[in-house]
Amino acid sequence: MTMVLAVLAAVAFGGADFLGGVASRRAPAVTIVVTSHLAGLAVVAAAAPLFGQVAASTDFLWGAAAGSAGATGLVVFYRALATTRFTVAAPAAALLGALVPVGFGVMVGERPEAVAWAGVCLALPALILVGKVRGSREAAHAVVARRAVMMGALAGSLFGLFGILISRTGADSGVWPLVGARMASVPLISVLALSVGRPLLAEGKALWVAIAAGATDMVANMMLLSALHRPGLVSLVILVSSMYPAVTVLLARLVLEERIGRGQMAGLLLAGAGIGLISLS
């Protein structure tokens, strides 16, 4: 059941990221994050009483720290999706979001099996390939692709940190740590939005897309936290949940008709194989 929840979280994360990226093409990324996080806060605040007693203060603090890291990563990620390419930024974010927990797991004594390490070895070259653009006709897009890799990698590192911090919460805390996460992230990103002269709430179609993104993202976080509170290696649960680019890229291909080059396809396949091996361990 642990890995089933992690896979479902990956599917939901992929859908939420696609929606957030689309909304960020209609409004500033930081505005979309504020709007989506307010929607997520409403969802988790309504659901939290159904998942047990109120968590300890330390669980709220871990959640607040995780929320700050995750929200910052999301601003970078939505900006990458809005200004670069879904099919490059999403895999880059996923790979770093997967590798960071592995490093943390080793530091705290987790020992993934050999198959997981094989997956990590496949994931590293995949990070290079997903940003590779070949051919003179597409040379103008090379800078965009490299920026997508850099921004996606930064966002993914912060997503990995979110997973590590939220996993420190107690198993009996339900989803209350996510309440703490959103209570920290909403003011933080609101101040950031105001400091750069951006509105706090999206308008028009972007508003509804951002709300859908925020609600879907919170459902994904609730499933991820539930998986983390069950028996299993923290690093591997987070790694499985990092398979979300498959959904994001598929939606980008079907809805936005983004093209995927041969080098990028090889990178995506290598990334999928790497994360797949990790999830089997």
C-alpha cells in the first residue's frame, strides 16, 4: 500500500504541475503559487480533522519548514514551466527531487538495494540528455533548454528537501503537518509577490486553473505524507513519487503539442528506467 500511495501521488503531482504551468503562462508564477496554496490550505484544513488528533508543535514546525522549501521550489518550477519547456524542466526537477532524498537516506543510515543504486546511475546521465538540443534549426532553443535544466534542477532540489523535512513528522500526526506547511508558505510567497509588485490572486481563467492545481497538489501531498508515515524507506517513497514528469510531459505533448527531440526522448526514457529501477528496490 505504501508504494501504491506513492505512485498515486506521482500521478496527482504530474497533473498539478501541468495545471500550474499552464496557469503560469497567463499570470506571474508567484501569483499562481499564492493562489494555488490558498486553495491547498482550504482543502487540507477541511480534511485534517478527519485524519486524527491535532499534531504536536514539533510536527507543525517540520511542516512549516517543509512548506517554505516546497513553496520556493514551486515558484522556480512554475516559472520554468512558463518560460521554458515542460518536457525539459519537469524531468530535471524530478531527477534532482529523487537524488536528494537518496543522499539524505544514506546519511541517516538507509541502505537502498543494488537495483536502486543502478537506477541512480541511470538518472545522472539522463539529467544531461533531457536538456540536450541538437540541430541548427533548434539551436535557438538550446539556451532555453539549458535554463530549463538549471531551473528544474533547483526546483527539484527544494522538492526533495520538502519530502525530507515532512518525513520527520510523527506517524500519528495525520495531515496536520501539511496545514503547518501551507500556513508558512502562504505568507512567505505573499510577501515575495508583493515585494516584486505582483498581485496575490490570479484572475479570469488563470484563477480557476490555479485553484485546480492547488487542490490537486494538496491531494498529492496528502497521499505522499500518508505513504511516508507507513513502513518503508523514506528515500524510496519520495523517489517513486518523483515519477510525476511522465504525466506532465504526456499532458504537454497531448494538450500543448510540445515536440520531444531524440536526445531528449533518450533522456526521458533513461530517467524513466532509472526511477523505475529505484521504485522496484
